[in-house]
Amino acid sequence: MLSISLPFARMTSRFLLLAFPLALCSSSALLAQDAPRELNTRPQPTAPAPAPARATPPSTLNTPPVLPDSVRVEQQRRRAAAPPVETTRFAVGLKDGRVFQAYDVETKQPIFGKAFLLLDGQQRFDLNTVSYYDDETGHYVRTVLPGRSTREATLRRDRVGRISLYSITNNQYAGNGPYGYSPYGYGRYGNGGFGGFGGPMYRTTKTEYFSKDNGPIEDLNLRNLTIATSDFAASRGLLEQARKYQTYSTLSYVAAGGLVAAGLFSSFGRSNGGPSISPLVYAGMPLLIVPLIMQGKQQRNIRQAITLYNRGNN
């Protein structure tokens, strides 16, 4: 009995020796589980900080192009030199010396009553009180025409200088056309003519004048211009040549008229074979073209003489 219990006791003691460390390990494991979780967890890797956002380039859709310095300086210079906005652009001078500035000047000609100027749609001035005025079509003066007339007329200034040119345009009645009245504006007189077939016919005539050194208005003819330009040799020479063209034109008219008249007289004077056109009539026709050529050269010389005089006496 003693022999059986002794080995059993030894085995029990060995088991106890082996179980005691296991019990210690299990108790330590239990204590570890009861401890706070933060102490028993592994540190989690921290997420990297987000990279800073890239700056997006500004949109170039509405950005004006960059101009070179030379172009920008030129634009600034032009803006600085630009004239101010016009508030008055026309002048109206009265005979009593007063001058009015206006942005809009209109000439009114009522059916009943006197003609007047309307400034900016408000001020009215009788033309008889006006000395000069400007509007969109040019500069005009009120003056008495040369001759016996004492009635004032409105002349348009066509050229400015020591010798200034003026003109007046009139519509002259030229009778009625055939076929009764027509509202259509077909003219019989070419440039300046207007009217209708069967209606009253008119023609537009332009009369020219000149003034030296803002003096009195004179008729524009060779005699008056020769006197006015007598102190300038170049202009005087051109006017002398223009006088020759005038002489040639007059002689051509006389010769053409004589030949045509002689031809007609000869044609109606023939008794045999009935009336026929004489060759003299055909011979006189070319002579009627010569005055047209001479008149064109004469007018060109007159214009050149005035231009040279204004340039040489500034």
C-alpha cells in the first residue's frame, strides 16, 4: 500500500509543479484582458496629411491680351489728344454784332411768312437780321448782290482765301412738257433739271461770285478777276490765256451760226428737186463743238489763277 501511494504522490507533486506555472500564465492573461484596451492595442499608422491643392491658373477666356509698351503709350497719347465732345459746332452772326453758338441750325421757309433760322429747335432769327451762319452743308453769308438790286440773297461760300468764291443756286421755270402732268421726276435739262413729262419743267442754275479780302461781292468774270489779281503775274498770265479761249469760243459761235444760216437759206432757195439740206449746214455743226472745248479750258484757267493767287499771297 505504501509502495503504490509513493509513486502516486510523486506524480501528483510533479503535476502540481507543472500546473502552477500554467496557472500563473493564465492568471496573467486574464489580468491583461481586464486592462484598458488602449494599452493592449497596437498603434495604428497615421494617415499622411493631404497634399496642398495646386493653384489653378486663372482663366484666360476673358483676360485682355497684354499689349506692348509702345502700343499702350500710343493709345494713351491718342486718348489725351482726342478733342472734347462737341456741344456747339455752328455759329450764327447777326448784323448787330452778336454771335450765337448752336449744335443744330435749320433754315425754315414757310409757305406764308418770312424765312428764318431755327437754332437747336428753340431760337428763331429772321434772315434779314442775319449776317452769316453755318450749318451741315457749309458756310453762308447774307449780302446784296452786285448790280441795281437792293434785295439781300443767301450765298454759299465754296472756297476760302484772299479770293473767296461764293455761289447761289436758283430754280428757273422752263415751261410745261407735253402729254399733260406727270408726277415722275424725269428732267429734260440733264444735270440740274427736274420735273415731269407734261408737268412744270424747271432747271437749276448756279451763279458764281467772288470777294477779295472779305470785300464786297463781285461777279465772277474775266474783267473783275483780272483787276483783282493784277498784283500777281502768274495769275494774270493764266487769265490772259483764258481770255483767248473766250475769244476763240465767240468766233466759233459766230462762224457756226453763219454757216448754218447760209445753208438753211440755200436749202429753201432751191426751186428744182424740192427742198434739200445744204452741205453748209453740216459744215457748221462741228464748229458748235469748239466752244464747248474752249469753255472747259477757260474755266480751268480761271480756277488755277485763283488757286495760285491764294497760295502766293498767304
